[in-house]
Amino acid sequence: MVKVTVDGIDVDVPPGSNVLQACEAAGKEVPRFCYHERLSVAGNCRMCLVEIEKAPPKPFASCAYPVAEGMVVHTDTPMVVKARQGVMEFLLINHPLDCPICDQGGECDLQDQAVGYGRDTSRYDEHKRAVKDKNLGPLVKTVMTRCIHCTRCIRFSAEIAGVPELGATARGETMEVGTYVEKALSSELSGNLIDICPVGALTSKPYAFVARPWELNKTDSVDVLDAVGASIRVDARGPEVLRVLPRLNEDVNEEWLADKSRFAVDGLKRRRLDSCWVKRDGRMAKASWTEAFAAIAARVQGVAGDKIGAIAGNLADAESMLALKDLMSALGSQNLDCRQDGADTDVSRRDFYTFNTSIAGIEEADAILLVGTNPRTEAPLVNARIRKRWLAGGLTVAAIGPELDLTYPAQMLGNAPALLAGLRDGSHPFAGVLKNAKKPMLILGAGALARPDGAAILAACWALAAGSHMLTPEWHGFNVLHHAASRVGGLDLGFLPGKGGKGLSAMLGGGVDVLWLLGADELDTAKIGANTFVVYQGHHGDRGAARADVILPGAAYTEKNGTYVNTEGRVQRGQLAVYPPGEARPDWAIIRAFSAVAGKTLPYDSIEALRARLEQTNPVFARVDILPRFGCTDLTGPAGDASAVAAAPFVSPVPNYYQTDPISRASPTMAECTETFATPARAAAAE
Amino acid sequence: MAETATAAFEQPESFAFDAESEAEIATTIAKYPAGKQASGVLPLLWIAQRQMGRQTNSAWVPVKAMDEIARILEIAPIRVYEVCTFYLMFNTAPVGKFHLQLCTTTPCWLRGSDDVVAASRSATGLKGWKEVSADGLFSMTEVECLGACVNAPILQVNDDFYEDMDAEKTKALIEALRRGEIPKPGSMSGRQTSAPDGGPITLTTLSFAKAQ
């Protein structure tokens, strides 16, 4: 450790730290624009100037100056203040005075720091420069005249997002930040540019002129649009969710958020189910809760338990899944499934279906094999973490599956599942890489488990992991990457066919008379038997509701307190930010209310009681926000014949990243993204 | 301003290096250690600009050429755009066969660069900077100090300096270029490099001065 004195406060900082970090360790705030903890140091805004004793008598840019033993730093001397005031005056020379119409207003670094270091009037009489705005696609709005050339966005896109498309062209007075050749930023992380831009140059296009930050109610919650479970903050005004921002969580999303999670929220206001509907004489008619429950109860009356079934969708919370499971067993049914894609899983052990290395654990790995997955579309933040690990050096990545652009180099081994056998017996050259790696990882996409030979793929991957030092008492390198937020929770609480119960395909093909869909929209509703009575409980008028005989309006993830388990097996709680629209109610409460009508009253009246029941069902639900990491001592593999792997190539389960669930399908922003990014790709692929 | 590639002129559909350029590229890249070939971006841009001059009589670097350089050097295209637009010696828009680069920085200005600019305008018929004459022969660019202030004012034609210019000499130079002649570059007043006009004025008693 290096001893540094900042304003009379002694601090110890690790060698290699910069002076700015030492100042922060001493609790001294240093203004900055270009410096960002997670980006390379640029040192070009000059706002973080400090004075250092026994150094040349000049202000130092603290972000770009390394600490030395015994260094004495001052952050508030007259020289420092005057220097920063000078920098601020220069920054404001060309910055427009449009704060009243700027979306960054109220959360703008330049605005805040101008209060501390700005002059009350400008001494600049000349014309300010104006810069043409750039078109960066449907998500990021640009007002380039406001740009102060901190280059954070350039560094973010090149380093974190891995799409080096932004740059600073020309020089001096004519310097501009942009793409030079006009194009939309081809990244699933582009929304983060809005967060890192310290001024109003890059702002949210869908959120333009919508609200001021001080008008918003901010609720900490968790994202459910993929299985990463990023920590988010839901900003709402009145009954409307206006935007979603990432929240710092080093273990999951660091401070980033994927575009779908950030921008799909306008789908929460469209195509919503806000009252009950019951089919009468072949037509759907609005109904009250009493009528809807009566209609279901009348239909369920007399139906044998094994002719009733339930399927949970990808956005379902654990509480409502458990309530539905309890309701089904009260009705005598074992027909449950939370795997809308028909995936084959072995739930005899939790590490057969979770991301055991953990997302933060990726940073320890030195070899990664991706099997049948495209993390860039299935979990962009996991992909960003792999890229971060790759940037640190010494990581080899290979992929079995379709050709991918992962933003880091990966050996494309081919798209034949048979390669797994070659890797297992060591005949494939990459087997050597895995053997020599100290902490190798295998990431198996959940899409591969949905194949007819899913169990075989799972067994083959486990066998490969077991045979290539991925499973040791200290290190668990076997990972399943899910893309459905509800999946691990559903598997944890056993929302699966019970003894003699029917699974997804049996329920769909007319195997049940009454089918309860809990937000299940990702299944082929045409396969549901013509005489099956369908109850759809959910929040959007999507595929499931279109087939339903009774619709029960539920709450979306921003409108209820719910527990979700991410792909790592991390139990997290989402919180109610706004109330559900109209007649809609939290999903567990709907099921609890119906149970009383059906005469099978469930034994919990509050969400606390239901959560106690959750913990009783599976103790993992007691460990909220905590993810203990385990090694692997028992190498016994999951059920399934590793040699029964079929020859069919892997196919991505997420063909269009921007539309994967009822919320993103209802979102106009996501539709625009699909048109901009996904459609040309599909057209190119068809050629 | 040349910050975006969407200007009034057309970018060529494609660009490929010819054999002469390819040979130059090979020797250029060989100068850098393996894996550090990205350092060759400046020479490669220069090679591309010269090739355009050879092939089209307009020495500039189209976007397609920058993309090609990025491909050869295995770097992102934007990194080439950044470098190319930073250095004003790279033309990101078409120029004339004779690209007149007129210095108007203080020493040249004091020595009459305004007259040189006016003479260039009237002789070529060009009204503004960055314009290319209809016959494709001439274009004018205002440049910063060319580093030859002792022989101010300077008019640079493509890669060559014409020094000690005035309005008459500028007109004569441009007429000569129009006829297809390339006058000898250097001082147009006849003095040797930057020696005093009309012969030595100091140390005249020394033998070598008398000999001259």
C-alpha cells in the first residue's frame, strides 16, 4: 500500500492507484467529466486538477497522475479552485445555455459542477460553435452542440460494449464525436451511453422531454426481461413507469443495463389487460372478478385433477408460481410446467440448471466454451462480463453453435453437437486448451436444452465439464445460461410435472381440459387442444390472451412485489413501483382469491406468509441477494445419455433480441429497434 | 467542415490498392513489429491518397479507402477515420489535379499572402476554399504555417513549395500549370534557398563571397 496525505488526511491506497482515487479514499470529492472508474483514463477534461506538494508548481490532473509514497495532495487550495474555475470557463465557452430544454437538467454533471466552479456571467462574446446532431439509432438522442469532448462514450463503446464505432473526428474547433459514416450503434448496451455522458449530448430518445428527475418516484427493483436479473431503479410519475435505470450491483450488472431492460418499459403502457374477460357465445366480453372466477369455477367443477394443468411463463414471479402450484395440487393436479420452450432439465441437483460459476466468477476463468448459446442476445450483461475478462488478458473462448460476433475473439469450432464427444475424448484440438486451463468454464445455453435431445446435450456437457477439470472442490465451471427470468425460480420450487403429471407437450396436445396459463406467451398456442378451456392470467394482451376463454388481469414486474431467481440461482426481490392498471391485481393474490371461490382456500393471506411457504418449499428462497459459491465434489452427471446427442445444429433461442416477451413485443421502442437492427440482419441472412 | 462523410460530392463505390501501392504497403508494414501493424495507418493513408492522385488526378482519401486500410491493419474503421480527419494533409474530399495550398498565417500574411490568394482566385476562377474547378485542374485550400516563413509567402502545389510569391508570379505559375508545365519549385525570386535576395550582404570581404 502507498501512503498518501490528502488535505491532511492520511490514506493508504494500492500501488498503481491514481491521485483521484486517493482523494476519494480520503472522502474528498474531486470534480471530473472524462474520468470513469470502469473506463481507461483519458485525462482530457482537466476538471480534476489538484495541487501536489514538492512537485512542479502546477495543477495536476489527478485522474492521470499515479500516487507515490508520501505524496501530499491538496484539493481545495486557492490555486486548485482557480485552475478548476478556468477549466470550467473553457468548457462553457462552446456549451449552449439550453439547460431549461435539456433532458439532462437536474442530473447533469456539468450543471452541478458549474454551480461550484462556474462564473455568474460569461466573458465570451464570440459566436458559440454549433455541431450537427448525429443519428445513433432509435435509442440514443444526440445534441452534439452540448458535447464537451470527454470521450467517455468513445471509450465505452470501444472497451465495454466492444463495438468500436464511435470516434472523435477532425481536430480543435472542428472536432466532433460521432461515427463519421452515419450508422446506428450496433450494440445491446448502447443505453449506457446515456448514463455515462456527463452532459446532455447523449440522452434517451424515447424519454425525450418526458419528465424531470425530481418529479420521479424511484423504486429499487430487479429486471426480468432476461435471466441475468440486473439491479434496476424504476422511475415513475403517478401511475406511469417512465424509465428504468441500472443500479450498482458488482455481482450482477456492475453499473450497466442491457437495452431491452432499459427501453422496453414503454410496453408497460400498451396492450395491457386491465379487466377480466370471459368468453360468452364465442366472443370475449368484459366481466367482473366475481363473474370471471365463477366462470372458471363452473368449468373446473367436476373435472378430474389430471385433466387440469398449468404452465408458467417467462416473467412469472416465484410467489405466484408457488400459489398456482399449491392451487393445482389442491385441485388434484400434478400437471405443471414452467418450461414453455419444452426444455429438458434435471432438477435432482441445483447445479444441473444454474450458472454455477456466477457472473462475477467469470472474471476468474481462463478458458470458456460456449455451447449452443449466443450470450450477446440471451444475456448481454454476461457477454459484457466475458468481454471484460477477455480484455484483462489470458482468456480463450470457443463456441459450438452458429457463427457469432461476440465482441471478442472466439474460436468458432462449428455447429455440430457431435463436437462435444470429440472434446470429451480429447481428439479435438480445443480439448487441450481446456485441459491446460486452470479455471475452465462451460456455458450451456438453455436453448440447447429445448432440443429433442436436450437431456443428452446436458449429460454430454456435464461429462465434458467433469472430464476437463471444470468441476473441482474449489471451482464449479459448469453453467447453464437461461434467458427466461422465471425459469430457475420455477425449477427451484418444483413447478414441474409431479408424479404421473403431464408436461408441456402432453398438456398442449389436448391432454388437459382446463389449462391455466400464468403469463405463458412463448408457446405455440395453436397446439392447445381445441376443446381445452384456457385461463390466461397475465398483464399483456399477447398470444396467450388471444387463445384464452377467461382472462385474469395480472401485474407486470414493476407493479408487484415479487421474488425472482436469476440464472446464477441468485434470489432477488422486485418491488412495486406503481399500482397495476384498472382491475389488475398482483398475481399471487388473484390465485389466492380464486382458491377461495373454488373452495380450496390456500393457507396464506399475505405475501409474507407466502414467502414463508416459499422458504419451506426450498430453503434457497431464504437467501435473498446472497449467492454462496460452491465447488463441485460429486461428479455424478444428470440423467440422460451423453451419446444420444443428435446431429441437428444448434439454433439460437433468441432470434430477435429486442422482442422476446409480451412487454417488449408491446413496446414501440423495441419495435423500432427490431426494424433498425434485427430486420436487416434477417434480410442479410436470407440472401 | 469534413466531420461527416455526407458531403456534396460522391464517394466512390469501391477502392482497391493497385500493384504499386501494394508493394509500398508490404514494405511499410514490415517496418513495424509483428502485431503493431496499426502504427502503419499514417503511411497507408498517404499511399492511398497518392494512388488516388495517380489514378484520378485528384489526391484524396475516400471512405472506402479508409475502410480498406482498416481491414489491412485489422483495426476498427473509425480509428482510421479519426486519424485521417485529424491531419489536414489528408484530403477527405476531392481536390484538383493541382491542389493549391495557400499559407495565410501571420508571416505569409505580412509578406502579402492576401495578394497571392486573390491572384490564385482570379487565375483559377475558384471562388471559395475547398472548391474544385470545373476542369478538375485546380482547387484551393487555406493552410496554416508551412514552416518556410523566411521565404514567405508560400504557395504549395501538391507536394512542392513555391516560395517568395506575389500576384504576378502566382498568375504565371498557374498559367504554366494549366499548360501542363511544372515550373521548378523553390524560391520564385531566384535567390538560393533562403539566402538574401541579390547576393550576400554580409561577410562580403571573404573570398567565397567575392567568387560568387
